[in-house]
Amino acid sequence: MSTAGITVRAIPGAADPAWARWLLTGAVVLFLAVFLLLPLAVVFGTALASGLHAYLGSLRDPETQAAIRLTLLAAGIAVPLNAAFGLAGAWLIGKFEFPGKRLVTGLIELPLSISPVVAGLMIVLLFGAQGWWGPWLAAHNLSVVFAVPGIVLATIFVTFPYVARELAPALAAAGNDEEEAALTLGASGWQVLFRVTLPKVKWALLYGVILCNARAMGEFGAVSVVSGHIRGLTDTMPLQIEALYDDYQFTAAFAVASLLVLLALASLIIKVWLESREGSQ
Amino acid sequence: MISTMPTVTPARANPQRNRGNVMPGFGLSLGVTVFSLSLIVLLPTAAAILKSSSLGWSRFWASVSTPRALASYRLSFGGALLAALINLVLGTLVAWVLVRYRFPGRRLLDALVDLPFALPTAVAGIALTVIYGPHGWLGAPLAALGIRAAYTRVGVVIALTFIGLPFVVRTVQPVLAGLGENDAEWEEAAASLGAGRWQTFRRVLLPVLTPAALTGFAMAFARGVGEYGSVIFIAGNMPLRTEIAPLLIVIKLQEFDDAQATAIAVTMLAASFALLLAIQCLQRRSERWGQR
Amino acid sequence: MTTRNAILIAFLLGLGLFAGPAPQAWAQSPASVTLLNVSYDATRELYRDENAAFASYWKAKTGQAVVIQQSHGGSGSQSRAVLDGLPADVVSLALAYDVDVLAARGHLLPADWQARLPDNSSPYTSTIVFLVRKGNPKHIRDWNDLNRPGVSVVTPNPKTSGAARWAFLAAWAYALDRPGGTPVQARDFVARLYKNIPVLDSGARGSTNTFVERGIGDVMLSWENEALLATHDLSRGQFQIVVPSESILAEPAVAVVDRTVDRQHTRTVAEAYLRFLYSPQGQEIAAQHFYRPRLPAVARKYAAQFPALKLITVGQSFGGWQKAQATFFADGAIFDQIYQAGH
């Protein structure tokens, strides 16, 4: 399955009776408006309640800026790593049959089934002062939990499945014919990957990266356990939102939240734009 | 082992090629995958399982089967299951409309579907509590009808439906789009052969949609079971009534009882896996049905 | 692609993962020093001012610049984070038990830490009062009004919140102090009170948001300082404070974490920082943030702000926090039993 066709011009539903089209469309628009637009309205409404000036001012706060930088850093490390891991995993699952394939597939998806709180706890169990490697780390003056590495680790764990999940079915569905032709013509493995395979599945890859990125930037539960909540230092954007909310600074809290939404939606808008450009060519 | 991914056998390629596969990169992709899996997934999971095993079987069983723990599983699993079912129906419907119909604002709504991913769970929880609280925009009219949404189990289901929605929409959408691209003639063929609309849907579309919809259902369910951030704001958190299992884990952690906390976590993980296995069986059956 | 290459690339990825981030190194020098104060939920505004005041005091006295980082959260989870390695130079937690844990489980500071500073290492105190809606429509005067049918009470979860534990003990002590009060009656009293609670938030700030912003509940059991903050800053006259006939002397605890200050060579400034909290200036700031000061002169100045009421202590009424924790809040203890039996 591929995400390539979302905006295709063939309109398969045109044959459906008009009343069904209107009824279903109306129901879905109403449902999405109530269910998704209302929370969005709460976020932006509260963020802008004190005016645009206050909104921008709250984003200039040094602690908030530090949180934005930390979130971008964590996502900047976690997303490329998970894209690489996901590509390898998807290639393995999508292109080969081997014993233990179902085991590997299941393990890749495992982080989805683990409560983020428990994911954070696991990292503390490994790297915390009372954990397996805590004493060794402390002796060498290294910090993992309550510092950037722990936050990055938690983010990687939580977002691990997304790229492989989106990519593996697309790779399998795309088949091997072109790749084999390229190999026969003497192309190297890497050339096949970058010149032949990735262009075929680029939408699935892009979509996996977008989901991975959105989750990475928005992750709360796991990061909350390993962060230590040192303001201006180990608070990510979601944690800064919580801190501001608990400071009774609702405008500032929702301003940061709205920024996070905009960051995540920006990647989706880029995707839609790329698709429409592709479609018009 | 469990996989909720749709069968990813290289189906359209020649199936006989499995043995003499000429595709390169098996060693590298296996190496990277095994390495990343071990480091990122297996190692931490092993740490949690080992920690819980330090309790010994009888204490493990005692701590995961208290009435309070059982009530929290019922809420977390029941709530996640109900939310995933709602998403199965509504999510498929959303995907259907977004792919098949054209209307103003469609692209905006399409992008909005990912909002539950983008919104930090805590913000989602707060926003939902504002909306569904007794004095909220929707909470007040609901309260007038005698329905208490926030601080009840209803609130838990609302939050879990919210965070699970993208999973079903995003797995069903590509399949529907693919149908539109390649296989629109199926429907026409079926229709020209005199099959009724409902028959076309049941015989042609449903078998193709079911595996993807079940995948989305399984993911929404798995995510819902472990969800913490968005639920604690809207749930009420009363022991035995509105206390979710992840909250119980957090409480055990505050009591410095890591062993019991991980015991509950491992139990939840095992139960999630059992349920995902069942869904996978269902999925394979539906795929076979689809290939008939 | 050979297996050897695979291993190499995997190794490089691993190296990138762990070697990239530098170890945490506070800038400690004669010119400047950084402290981390790990504190609980309700002290955010207090320490913002205390830290600024201490920084200029320390700069004037020694010429050294001091930056104090803050971490806030539920008192119990903050204590756990320090135990798991959060490098706190000083802790300022909601109750002594959460500091005891650091001594008992992590040996991060000596067991007699509470004797190292005056007043049980508690530079300011507070108590538990009731916050009710304007005009007090449910006529709540004292603890025994809270468990009337139809009264909805908001308080956080004692398992995760320090304020809630103080409130639980205050209610228990009130019931025990009634004529002929027995532990059995106290238990029944508290059980009926908890039947009237619709939401258990995880922290004090969460409860305040539920009560003030969401409009849930007729009365909130609150830190006195939080209640005063809510009536002064948050509410525009929508709430008023009801002072019960008796409550509990809540003593938040502060301590230097020996393990951290010895490693980071910050003991001198950390100890000076905590002593500053006892100074007239530090006490004044505490009073301005609605904490009851210890220093008699400052207490007299702000006396109008803090109503007089009978205050019992954990030491006298419950034999100290270790005992109270084991009796009431440990796994399977009285708080758990109330819920197991009640529903």
C-alpha cells in the first residue's frame, strides 16, 4: 500500500448517489469539526486571549526558547536515527523472507504497546543512579537520565516504529522488478536504493518521517519521567507547557502549545504542497 | 510473534523468488535492525521484565491481581477497546469521505487528522477537559442531558478516541486511494454485472479495507491502553472507578516500588500482545477471505 | 554489503548516540556558580524571588555570581528523581518524609539532616485551609461540613501530592480531637470525606486548576499559601478562604544534598543559600508569598495575613512522618483500605 494516491484526480466516489455523498461528507465534517477543531480552538483561543503582543512576548521568554531548542535538538537526533533504523527495518521486512521475520516485525512495533510512562521508567532502570549502569556512569561523570541523552533516548524509543511501519508495506507492494533490472545493468546496492527504490516509496518514507517527527516533538509521558524538569535546561516544549500551565500562565502555556501544533502541521502542509506540485507536473 | 502490519510478503513480486532473492543489503539491513532493536527496544524491555521478576511468582501475582489493579485494567483495556471500535467506524468513514469526495476545506481537514499526534498529550488532555468539563462548551449541554463526560469513564473514552483517530484514518486512506487509482473498474465491473451497491461494498470493498482497518484498530488500541498524559486530566483518577492502569504504575513508582510498577507494566504488555495476536488472526482470516 | 560493514555502521550509529551529548558540567568557578534547587509544586513564585534576592546578596558578599536552577513537580516524584540521579544541590520538598527517603534509600545525606538547620529544617510553614466559592453557598465552616452529603470536595491524590497528605492528616486529627474520638471514628470520618471527592488530581496545582478554572467542587482543601495566592491573584473575588477550627502545621523541609555538593564543590554556597531563607530578607519574601515566616519580627509584621488557629503537628499527633507514612499512605495502608472498602 502506498500513500501516493491520496490526491489523485480520479474521483471514484462520483458514482455514489448524491444524498449519500452529502450525508457522509456532512457527518464527517461535523465530526472532525467538533472533535478536532474544538480542541484546536481552545489552544489558539487561549493563546491569543491576551492579544498578539502577549502571544509573541511569551514565546520570547528565555526558558521557552531553551525548551524550543531542546525539542528541536531531540527531534533532530531522534528522527534521522529512526529514519535510518526504519529504512533498514523496512528493507529487511519488505524485501526478504527469513526465519524470525514475524518476531522482528513484532519487536519493531513493541514500543507502540508500551505505556510512555513505562518507557521512561525503563531508561531510569538502566541509567538511573540506582539502575544497572548508573554507578558506572556516575563514576565517569556521565549523565544520561535528567540530561539531554536520556531525553533523546526516550524520544527514540517512543517514535521507533513509525518509519518502518509506513515504509515496509510500501516497499513490499512496490515489487522488485526495477531493482533487479538495475542490478543486472551493474548498479551497486546503494545506487539501487537511492536511484530506484526510494523514489518509488518516497511518499511513504516522507509520511513516516512526518509522523515520527510529530510524535517526537509532542512526546510527554516518557520524557517527563527522564527529564528532571530543570527549567531552561531539561524541559522540552511539552514539559514547558505543563510548567507554564502549573504557573497559572495559561496564555503562555497555550502559546507554546500552538507553536508545537504549527511546527507539526507545517510538515504536513509541506507534504500536501509537494504532492500537489508533483501532481501538476 | 505479533505483527499488526498488513501482510508484507512481497506479494506482487514473484513469490518463488524468496529463496534465491537477488536483492542486496540483507546483511546490512539485518545488522542495523538487530542492533537498533536490541539497543533501543529489547534492552530496556528486558530491564523491566527482570525488575518485575525480582518479586517472585507469588508476589508478582499478588501485586498484579489486587481489586484495584483489576479495575484499572478493565478501564484501560475496556476504554481503549471501545475507543478503538469507535475509531474503526468513524476513522474508516473519515478516510472514505476524504478520499472519495471533493468538498471545500477537504485538504485542511485532511491535515487536521494528524492533530492528535502533534498536540502534546497533556495539552490534548487539558483542551478536552475544557471542552467536556461540566461548564465546558460541550460539557454543559451534555450535563443538561444528564451525561457527565469529564471525570467519568466517558471522559477516558473521549480522550482515547481523540489520540487514536489518526491511526485508523491513516492506514485506511492509502488503501482507498489505491483502489481509486487502480481498481475503480472493479466497482464498475461489479455494478455492470448487476451487483447491488451494498453487494459491491460487501464483496469488493470490505475485503480490501478490512485488513488495513484492523491494523489501524490494533494500533489505536495498543496506544490507548498505555496512554497517560491526555487521560489523567479528564479521567477523575478515583481508585476502582476512573483510575487507569498507567496511573497505578506512576503511583507505585512514587511508593518506590519499582518491582510492582514493572509487574503491572509487564502484565499490561502481555495482555496487549495477546489481544494484538487475536486481531492478527482476524486480519489473516480477512485477507484470505479477500483473496477468494 | 558485508556483515563486517554492517557491524561497523551499527557501531558508529551507537557511538553517535552516546558520545554526542557531553556530560553535564555545571560551570563552577570562583567567578560564577550554579546550584540546582529541586522543589515541589507550590513554591514556583516563592523561589523565583528568593533566588534573585540571594544572588544579589551573594554577589555583594563574595563577588561570586550564582545562578540557581529550579525544578518543580510533585514532592514525591521530585524526591524519586533526586534518588535516581537528578543532581540537586539543595532540595526543598513539601514534607520531611520525602527528604528522609533520600537519606534512607540513597544515602545522599545523613539521617540526622533535619537537625542541621533551625526549626526542623523548615524555614517557613503553612497549613491546610478551605477555599470556597464566593458567598460560601454550601455554608462550610469546619471539617465536619466536608463530609455532608451533597458537598463536593477537591483535593489531590495523597499518593502523589504532599499537600494532600497534610490535608488527610489534618482531617484525621480533627476527627480524633472530637470528644470521645477514636481511630475507628476518625477512619469513618475521613472515608466519608473522601466519598465526596469527584476528582483526584496528581498535584496541588492540578487541583487548583480543577477548582478555579474548571469550576468543579464546592470546597478545595488547599495549602494556605496557595489559597491566598488564588484569592489575591487568580480569582477576581470569586473565592474566599474558610479557616477551620483546627488544622495541621505543615512544615516543608529544605536540605543540602551532601552527595551532590561534595562532588560539585558547592557546599559553601548551598549552605549559605538555605541559611538565607532564615534571614530577615528571606523570611520577608516567604511572607510576601503567603508562607508563614518563622522569624517573630517578620511574623508580627504579617500577622494580619495569617489567621490564628489551633495547629497540631505531625510529630506530636502522629509520631513523625515515617510512622504517618507507614500507617496511612504506604501500599495497602489506611488510604488504600478506605477505597478498597468504600466502593
